[in-house]
Amino acid sequence: MRTLFMLLSMLVAPVVAGAGDAAAYVVLKAERPVLRIVDRPGRLTSSAMPAPGAKPVRHSFLTASALAPGEEHELRRILDASSDTADFVAKLRDAGYQVRRE
């Protein structure tokens, strides 16, 4: 478990550390972090290991790293229904997620 946490930390840290002037958020479900987002176009990183040779998935208005495999489908459904980061954050809150600015 510790190894998994360390691996996830290495994957997530560049997203948050490179936020610069862009707003960064952590999304929680029942006080458990499930997603980290930065309000700028970039990569969508799954908690699952990518398939060999898979190209990174990019998004038009945010950068995100999933932290909970069981939540990814619902988070993606909400993201696909959103027009921008503010809309995504509002929809997440409406769906019962907590969103905190970092």
C-alpha cells in the first residue's frame, strides 16, 4: 500500500506543483481525496496503469489526476457534462463531492 501511495504521489505532485497562477483543487468524497485538478488545459491521469503504448489523454480546460479508481467513471461523466472548470466544480458539489482549493 505504501508503494502505491508513493507512486500516486509521484504522478500527482507535478500536476499540483506546476499549477503556477492556475487554481488547484482537491476533490473529496467522504473526506477521502479522489481527484486533484488544476484550472488549465493538460493531461487527465487515471489511477490505473496506462496500457503499453497508450498516448496521454489531454483535456481542453483542465489538468486532473484521479486518486480513487471507484470514482473515475462518475468523475469523467461529470467532466464530460461540464463547460469549464467552474462548471465542473459546481457539478461536483451538486453530486455530493467536496471541493477544496489548494
